[in-house]
Amino acid sequence: MGDNVPVPIHTLTIESDRVRAEVAADDGGRLAQLTIDGTPLLIGHDDLPTEGVATGIGWGAFPMVPWAGRIRHGRFEFDGVEYRLPINFDDHAIHGVGFELPWSIVEHGDHHLELRLELPSDDRWPFGGEVRQRYDVDDDGLTTEMSVTATDLAFPVALGWHPWFRKPDHVGFAPVAMYRRDDDHIAVSELVPVPDGPWDDCFVNFEPVDVEIAGVELRITSPCDHWVVYDERAYATCIEPQTGPPDAFNIAVRRLEPGATTSARYRIARR
């Protein structure tokens, strides 16, 4: 992931009268900052603490694709073949490859931005494929959509986003269950009652999540039914909608056939 030496980043801006979104296409196609009514809501690139957070995963709101969260020891089996992904966090492969790669610009208007990523066909991800990501702002908030298409080969897929919100004053979150974690700190295919936080866990959730940051009341919505919440840091909370749990390639495989597309979206808006 590299060290925490600040380097300049280039962003593309889309905005309405009350909402401004800055997107770093070259830095993983991520939302670098979202500002509503003059209040920045995310941990920006220059807000990172000097220790304890890798620069690649510790800021903005980045896409997790073609998998979300950890793949245990980077290993999974698909169609009878065992694959080993590069280890990039502790002893596991985490958050896909999209956040590490530059995305190309398909279209950039005043209120919308569309990006494209050609997935690799090498040891980082042996299947290829294509990802599209679209950002749209209006006067209330930002909607982000992502689609993944299998081209020549079928592959397993899970996708989502990893926003680092500035520490909220309040979070309203009412999941119905939580995935149990084992000694590797990874979800297993067993649902348990939701304990009190702090959390670094995956939940089954069907309701919007309400957040208040510096007086701005927000609602986060998504058709995704899996949400990871990480609130163990004093300066930030991550609220991550995704299409499957961590280690999905081993415990909840979703298959994408050649020529098929799957998609997800989420919205951050004033409440």
C-alpha cells in the first residue's frame, strides 16, 4: 500500500448548488471528497493520520471490486480450480483491485461523471472483465452506481463501496443479524444476534442508515443487503454497502457468466 507521504492528487468535480463531489479517477476511481452545504463529509487524502493507516485504503470512498472485504489468505476455488490472489493486508487479499488502479473517463458533465476500468487478466485477477462507475449529484446528495461485466470468462463477483466518513455525532443503524467472525477476524457463514459496538463486522441490513456529521443530517440508502460497519477509529466511521459478505468467494459465491452484467448503487443525501 505504500507509506503515508502526502502526494498531490488530481480530482474531477461535479456539483449542484448545495452538493460538491470530487472524484480521483487516477486514484482508484474513488470519491475523494463529498461536501454538502459547505461541510466536507469524508476523510480526505490530506486528513490521514501519520501512522496506522495505509494511504491506499484509508481515505475518500473507494469502490471495492471485483470483491469486497477480505478473501481469506487470498485463496478460493472456482470451477474446480484453486486461485491465489496477492496478499495485501495482513495475511489476506482485501477490497479487490479497483481502488489501486487508474480509471478512464467516459463522460464528464456538470452534474455527472462516468468512469471505466478494464480489470486485469493476471495474478492480481485472472479473469479480466470490465467495470463502469457513475457519479450523479443533485441538490440533495450524490448517487453512485457501479456495474461489472464478465467478458471472456465467468468469475465470482462481489462489489461495494468503502466510504470513510468523518466521525459522526450520531449513527442510526438497525441491522437484523451479523456474520460471526473467527480467529482470523474474517466472516464465516453463520449469522448471530447483533452485539453492542464498536464494530468491524458485516451485517444483514435492509434499512437506510442515518448519519449526522458536523450538524449535517444524512441518509445512506442502497439495495445492497450486506453492510460492513467499522467504527473502531476515533476520527472516522466506515459504513460500507456491498452485495455480499467478506470472503464471499468462499462462503456466498455469486457467479457472473460471460456477457452478463451485475450492478449496485448507493446514495448519500441530506435527510
